[in-house]
Amino acid sequence: MDFATTSPAVPGVLKFTPELLSLIISGLILLRSLRGGLSVISAKYWFAFGFLAFVIVCGIFTNGVGPGPMLAGMRYDLRAIPLFLLPAVANFTDQQKRTQFKVILGLALLQLPVSIYQRWVIYSSGRFSGDDVKGTVMDSGILSMLLICVVCVIMGYFMRGQLKKWPFIPLFFLTLFPTTINETKATVILLPVGLMATIIAASPPGKRLKVFFAGTSLLGLFAGLLFPIYALMKANSPYKDDKSLLDFFTNEKQLGTYVNDKKDIGLGGAKRMVGRGTAIKFPLQYLAKDPVHLAFGLGLGNASHSNLGEQFTGRYYDLFQYFVVSSAAAFLLELGIVGTVLVFLLYWLIFTDSLAVSKLDKEGPVGGLAAGWIGVVGVMGLATFYNVSHSYVSISYLYWYFAGLVVARRGELLAMAKLTQVAGRTVLRRTAAAVADSRLHPSGR
């Protein structure tokens, strides 16, 4: 769907395909919620979403955000939320849940031939950058994030014994191979974070050390592919400073430029996208001049560009257009510190529920998903500082939907535990009553 929302060749109506899908799902949720379908969603999520809505409203009114930028901001920031609530009302069977992930796995494997073809096109045209190796998701960084998240879930199913060793190992390398030819440097950080979080948090206590060494070995094997392939892709490149990943991460000047720009750069002085650290520092300095802006931001959509037209582009876009290089920068500018903290609070709530479900649901399909989702949340949280991931349908819709599956399962497990406790107390009361009755009326008397 990212192609439909971003390509100029797509008719205007189709650009709203994700929003139409969210609208249909919202209607379904509303109908099902009348019968108590949302009861499995914990109150902590309603608090977080409600407080976030309050922050958004405050930002809109205090900054006088126009209807165009406001609608554009809602389009990118809020359209995936109905997917989070859908599993609570849909009542999918275990088989349907397994089928859903198999479909996603199939789509992930489809990126392999597509990315190889895209790399061949790059070489054929005499170009060297891997930025155009983006599979079907319209961005190379998002492609790597998506595949790393899929691999985390594969690891989760493997650790739960729901995926055997030999299907797991080929799937691991085939799924990740596109990340070796699209030159996404963040793979070196995001993949270990995701896999290690899954392995450490979801492994059985008695086997934690063994699983950790096995995971480290697997990462070492993948690094043995990633680093040489990256160097091979760059062998004929005219750019001398970027010949290998090892050079990039050990070159203090090169790595520093990637994270932070020169000290004298400032708002209005940037002529290109700034470093990730600079994209946080200077907006914070600007917002700190006004406590209200610091708390609630500049308003939803007020610092963003929209492909729907100038009337949908935010008032502060020209000032910050080279600073919105990550979701974290976008959240700070438009939601302020309070809104950004709430976003990370939601990540934390999903992480804790994933951890709980992975321990409690040993046999079901969501248990394996939850084990992998521990790593996925880590990847998504860290990637918030890497790119503007929340604006891509391909990853935001999938993240919130499968997070919703885990959260709904957590609610079901809590409900079953309460029923078990009630049933246990009822049995105890009846047993105690029977014993008391037998003492008052001994048999034969």
C-alpha cells in the first residue's frame, strides 16, 4: 500500500486506500464493541491513548493548526490504531492466526527476488547506491526493518518449539539476505538488538546461556555474509569513504557526521537532511523557548509535508523540513515531550504484555508470536530514532495489528485466570459448607 500512497502515477483516490481500510475496520470495531468486544484491552492502554488524544487536542488548539495539516497529521499518525483494536473483536481461530503469519512470511520471502532484481537494475545503469533496493515497501530502511522484525518472530516460534531447526535456519538467511544488498547500515544495530532481546527475554531460565551462545553464533554467521557482500557492492564505487561497514563504524569522523552535523548548523541553515542527533537537538532547543510548545509540540501535522497539496502542509514545514528525518524528531515537533513519552509508554506496555504472553501461552500461536514480539518492540523503539517509520503503511499497520494480537491474548489469559480463581473459591466454599453440614448432621444420627 505504500506504493499507492506515495507514487505520483497512482490516481488520487487510491492514495486514501489505507485510510479507507482503517475506516471500514473502525466501523467493524464500533459494532462489535457494543457487545463488549473490547473488554480484553487493558485499561492501561485506554489511559495511554486517552492521554495522547488530550495532548494532540492541546497541541492543535494552542497552535491554531489548520484543518488541512491536522487531517494530514491524523492520516500518518493515527490511521494504524484501528488495526491494534481489531484482534480484540475479530475472534480469529488459532489456525487463522497461523495463516496470517504465514502470509506475512511469504511476503517477506518475496522481497528476495524483488531486491535481487532491483540490485541488478542498479548495476545495469552504472549506479552504486543500494537506496533503490527497497523491495515492495518503497524504502530500503523500512525493508530492512520489516525483514528484521519477521526474523525476530521466526526466532520466537523456533524457541517455542513450533518451528523446527532446518526450516528455521534457511528461513533466517533467506529472509535477511535483502538487507545485505541494500546497504542499510542500521542492520548492524537493529538485528542484534531484536534477536538478543528475543533470546534473552523469551528463553527458558535453565537454557538461557545455551540459547544466548547459539544466537550469538547465528549472528556471527550472518555477519560473515553481510560485511563481505557490503564490501563487494561498494568495490567499484567512486566514493572512497564508504568501502566497508567496518570502516564506517570505526571511522569517528564518518560516524559522527551520520549522527551529528557541524556545530554551526541551525534552523534555516540546513540544505540537506541533517544527522539523527542534530534532528533531535535543534528542534528541542526551539521548543524549549516556549513551555507550552515543549510540552505539547507545534501541533499534529504542523511540521510535516503532505503529498495531498500545499493546503495540507504544516506551517512549520519550511523551517523543519531537513530535521524530520526520524519518527522521534517528528513526534517531538508535533506532540512535544509529553506526547513522545506517551508513544514510548505504549511501546513499553506492549513489551511487558509480550513478555507475559510468551511465558504463559506455551502452545498457542500467539505465544510464539509474543516471544518474537519482544524483539520487534525493541527494533521499533530503537528505529524511532532511525527513520520516519510511522508514516509507512507497510510496517506501521503490521506492527500495530500483530501487537494487538498479543495484547488481546494477554487480556484473554487474564480473564481466564480470574475465572479460574472464581471457580476455585466457589469450590472451596462448597467444600467448606459440605464439611460443616456433615459435622452438624453426622450420618446415622
